[in-house]
Amino acid sequence: MRFAEGSRESSGTGRVGSVIPGRYPAASPENTVPLMTEPKPARLGPLPALIFSSRWLQLPLYLGLIVAQGVYVVLFLKELWHLVHGATSLSEQDIMLLVLGLIDVVMISNLLMMVIVGGYETFVSRMGLEKHPDQPEWLSHVNASVLKVKLAMAIIGISSIHLLKTFIGASTLGGLPLCGTSEAFAAAEAAKAAGWLAKTCSDFTSTGVMWQTIIHAIFILSAIGIAYTDKLMNSGAPVKHARPEGAH
């Protein structure tokens, strides 16, 4: 049977409704989708708003760390110039110490970046980097606990570089006088008179090397303790299984 224009048609749901040619069916409560609106944030009282706004007092601290980052860039370029300028005259040990110094500057710079970006994101305000193509991988899941562990690991890395530099320089223990002593000044004068340009004194002592090793071991134990504490805090309570209906 052929229906004329304006006749009543049955919809896909079994309801019968009128259809106007060239237009959509009139909206009804049954087919209307409610709009999803985000709830407005609660208005804070004067005292809570003042306390919460005090987090912006940390902003000058992070800006100061950015200035410190620039100072380390200058230091890196200075050490790099020394390395390039003395590439043909420095000994292998001196070059190794300069390279370790460059790595030390880079690791301290990385530590500064973690404190600046992670600290600002955690304690001051969000930066909205969720969809940014250059967002650091570690920043996607950063919080106060994760930041503490990462900072502890960075400090261990910096301490390892310093300890390695100490071990390389400790090869002169017992063979050269300690810098700043009368023996060191006498050795420097003798070397200058003989035209010897090598180092004539040592900056390390057996006690200093021992304490630096102990402090490095304490750093490692502290990082292990922080990571273990964080694991205990993040481990949730065991999941309780629901009791089946009818069970007594």
C-alpha cells in the first residue's frame, strides 16, 4: 500500500508519529539526550582561598632555579672550552677528569629540571602538558612520592660521578704532598725551576676518600629506604571478595 505525503509512518521503535516532508521529527522527551555540563568548582572561603593561594610564593624559587640553570650552562661552556683548548697538551687522566666534570654539570642540570618542572607541576599549578608532543615521559605520572625517588636517584648519580673523580685523583696518594702544605709549595717551586708543568700536589687524603665512600653508601641506603617506603604507601589493601547472595 502506498502512503501519501503527510501520512502517519511507524518509526523504528514501533511508535507512530507524524513526519513533515523535508524536516526531522519533532523532538520528544523520549529521544532527547541531556547535555553533559561540568560541575562548577566550589567557591572557597576567604581563609582557605588565602592559604591555597600561598602556593604562588614558591614561584620566585623556581624562577631562581631557572637562573641557576643558566649559570650551569655558562659553567659547562667554560669547562668545554678548557677541554678543547687543552686537547693536545692535557694528559689522559686530566681529559677524563674534565669529561667527568662535564657529565657532572649535565646531571646537576637534569636534577634542576626535575625540581623546576616536577615541583611546579606538583606543588604550584598544572602546566597543561598532557597533549604536548615534547612532554617528558616521567612527568605524565609524577607526584610527590615519585619526585622524591627520582631526586634521590639523581643525587646518587651525581655522587657517583664525584666519587669516580676522587678515585681517579686518588692515584696520587702517597706520591705527592697535600696541596696547601709547605711541602707542596716547595715541590711547586722545584717543578717551576725545572720547567715541569705537571701537577705537583694532591687534593685528596685517605680519610677524605674513606668518608666520601661512606657518604655515597648512605645516599644509596637512603634512596632504597625512600623507594621501599613509597612502595609500602602505594600498596593498597587486599581486595575483599563479595559474598555471594544467600550465603550466611
